[in-house]
Amino acid sequence: MNETAAVPELDIDPYAPENLLHPYPMHERMREAGAVVRLSPYPSVMACARHEQVHAVLNDHATFISSAGVGLTNFRTEKPFRPPSLILEADPPHHTATRAILSRILSPKTVMQIRATFAAEADALVERCVAKGEIDGIHDLAQPYPLKVFPDAVGLDGEGRENLLLYGDLVFNSMGPRNELLARSAERVGPVTQWIMDHCQRAQLRPGGFGDQIYQAAEAGEITMEQAPMLVRSFLSAGVDTTINGIGNALYSLAQHPGEYARLHGDPALARPAFEEALRWESTAQTFYRTAVRATEIAGVPVQENTKVLCMLAAANRDPRKWPDPDRYDITRRPVGHMAFGSGIHGCVGQAIARLEGEVVLSALARRVKRIELTGEPTRRLNNTLRALETLPLRLIPA
Ligand code: OVV
């Protein structure tokens, strides 16, 4: 028997619109087929959908590297769509200094310092939503909140922030195949890339903000002055679209589970675990790739050098081998070990800020709103990497 014959092959395209719209049946097929599977539309890729293997790959960064790109494109053989990120698409030792800087800027100590401001903004915005009564959960709440607080913290002024939405959409689409979704967001992005690069310059960044702190690290010699704008670019790439969809998905999770919302309303201190469980249940980042730097194995399955390994974060988050009753949204589950922020040395460096944003929005809602009702069918914004809603029609019934 030849070795590859042992790897199940499924005729599944994770980027087909029906799978982006309804990923869960696909996840189950992939998990149940084997610890590692192949997907016939992408014959060179190996995919993991079970929690154990996703965790194992992400925690062996010496074997499964990021510098060949964390999307489908292999940077060793194909040109990246933009200069690689100095943190996301880098390995140690290059990754070490950039990670340390972002980690310090986005630390729990920073969260303590920004908490009151972030909470006040959430209270004010939720207050306006409650006054309206009927809202679009995305356009009135999930989108404006991160778009206000995060660029403020980075130190950008108010103008042109919608560029961050278009850029985030492009960056996350670029991690999939060159399909219709990527073509359409590339089409719309025109002057956006230039706007982003301009706003990575120190002159655009308020002294003391997260962006300026990167330049301070460069002045201190931790990175070069040329690297500083590229590291600011990581804030502008990963800091907004992700939290918008994390909050949007959490609102939708709660709207679909009135019993869980009632528990949250009864005890607003559950805001943080309710957000965490939404990250597990509807993972914002559905997928990331690694690349095998040498011949290796996953769960005993041989993996050739230079193989792209698809880690299905969202599938791992509902793996019945890991989670009891995995399809149940349960705000008191405390889903420690979920993969929505990844895992290992590349685990989301902004996760403390993301959690703060989710917590204060859900807490503001829990204190002011007795019930949330869906008033129509939400619509999805398809993206190759993100689980995203375009609209979420809601009625907020005041406490
Ligand atoms: C986690 C993430 C997503 C997208 C972009 C980046 C990071 C970046 O570093 O640019």
C-alpha cells in the first residue's frame, strides 16, 4: 500500500459559496473522515479539522512555519499580494522582536488603562441603539464600535476610517484562492492600500498611541525605523475587521438563543464568558495555514516538505472529541482552549483588547436590554477567511 492512499480525500472546496455560508456540515465531514484529509480542489494541501491536530500543528512552529504565508499561497513559489507582515508571516528569530513589541503594547496593563474609555464608548453607543429600538446589529453596533475605539487607540484621526474595512476584507480574502471574492475586493480596494500605507507614518499617529509606541520601540533600537510602518500596518490589517465580526457573531449567537440572552441579562458579569463562547461557536477567523519546512508527520500521516497545512480553527472549535455537546451555544461553558485566536507563538497578540471590546459591548447590552429579537433574516458577507455578517436586523427591548 502506498503511504498517501491512507489519507482520505474529500471533494470539498472550503471556499465555495455554499460552504462559506454553511460551514458546519463541511467541518463535520472533514473531522469524521480522518485526522488529516486532502481536498480534491487543492490537491497539494493537507487539512486538519480536529482540535488535537490543529493544536499540534500550531504549537510546532519550528516544523510548521508561517514565513511561507498563512494562507493558501506559498510565498516560496508564488508572489505574496503585499510585502509580508513582519509578525504574522514571520518565523523566529525575525518574529521574536516584533512580537515582543506588539505584545507589550497590547498587554493586560494597557487593557487596564483603556478599559474606562472603551466601556464608556460601548455604553454610549448601546444607549443610542436602545433609543432607536430597531437596529441593524452590524451597521449600528458591531461595525461602528471597533471602528471608533481601536483606531482611536492606535492614534489615527477620524477621517477615512472606512478604508480599514475594505483593507481588512482584502487581507483576509487574500489568504484563500484567487477566486471571485478576492477579485471583487481587489477591485474595490483601489486607493485604499495607499491610504493604509500613508497612515502607517508617524506624522499620522497621535503621540502616545499604539502606533507611536511602535516608533518609540524603533527609536530604542528594538526594530529598525524602516520596520516601524510595516508593524503599524499589522494593527490596521488585523485590528478592526476581526473584532467587528467577533462582536457581530456574538450578537447573532445571542439573538438566536433567547434563553442564553436571558441569563446574560440576569447577570451582566457573564458578558465576558458569553463573548468567549461566541468565539468558539462562530469562530471569526475560520482558517489559517502553515507550511511544513521539512518532511514530517501529523497523527502518523506522512507530510512532505513544503506542504501547505490547512488548520480549520472553526472546525476544531466544534470537535466533539474536545467539547461536550459542541453545537450548543452555552454562555457558562468557559471554553478554555478554543482556537478562535489560534494557538502557540502566533496566537492573536491583540486578544486582550478583542476580549475587552466584546465584553464591554455585551455588558452594556445586558444592563440596558431585556430581550433581543431577530426581526428578519440576517445576510452574510462572504470572505475567504472570516465568518462575517453583512446585516443583522434586531429589535432591542429595553429593560
Ligand atoms: C492576524 C493577522 C491578520 C491579518 C494581518 C495581520 C495579522 C498582519 O500582521 O498584517
